[in-house]
Amino acid sequence: MHGEAQCSESDMADGRHSPPCVRNTFGHPGLELPLMMAKEKPPITVVGDVGGRIAIIVDDIIDDVEDFVATAEILKERGAYKIYVMATHGLLSADAPRLIEESAIDEVVVTNTVPHEVQKLQCPKIKTVDVSMILAEAIRRIHNGESMAYLFRNITVDD
């Protein structure tokens, strides 16, 4: 299938779009473009007792940090004594370093898949794990048709 999905009246009526297309009422008359609806975020909920414990927030990407900061504040209010944020990709755009520095987050750990040296200079709470060697080895093994199991042997708690 090639091309872009078109939003016709019949498509909207039978519910094939999730979320449904919204007609653009602004702009040039007769030019109707489908717009994405903003996702509604559920309220932050803490499940279980975090009092006196270490809280670890895990995500794939950390870019805008407002949600992480809000979550950390709630965890701190509920009694967590350390709050760590772990993410694979640390984009950390805009004023993320300042918000992290001023927040209840104790440490943000990200990999070096995205450059973020400037952000690290602005916020000492940001730590980086170098994954370049393991990614290079994984690519080499995949290219040569070798097993990936070797990469996961002999992993210690210190790693």
C-alpha cells in the first residue's frame, strides 16, 4: 500500500480512524485537512507504598521532562527517599537540565545514543552510560550471522 490515508466522510462514520480525524475549520475555505487530536494524559497514579524506598522511573526517551518532574514530586511526597530516572535516549531539549536540577530527581541515567554533553554541563544530575562498544559488537555479530547470546553472558551486578 502506498500513499497517504485520506479521511472521507464514510471513513469517519464507520470508525476506521483511531483517533478520529478532525476537520480543520481554520484556514482557506474548502481546504479541509485532517488533524491529530491531542492525547489525553491520565493523572499520575502511584501504585503501592513507596515510603522509605528507592523509586526508579524508566522510559525509552526523555525529552520534555515536565512529566518526570511531576512524577518525582509525587513520589517524594509519598516518602520515596531516592528517585532515579532511566532512559535509553536522552534528548533533554529546551530547559530540561534546569528543570531536572531544580526537581526532586536525584539522578537521570541515559545512554550515549544521542549527544547531550551540553545538557550534562548544565546539570550534574545527568549521567551517561556508554553503549557504543556493545552496539558495535551487536552490529558485527548480526552482520556475520553470529549468536547474540555472547553479549549477555557473564554480566555482573556492577555492569
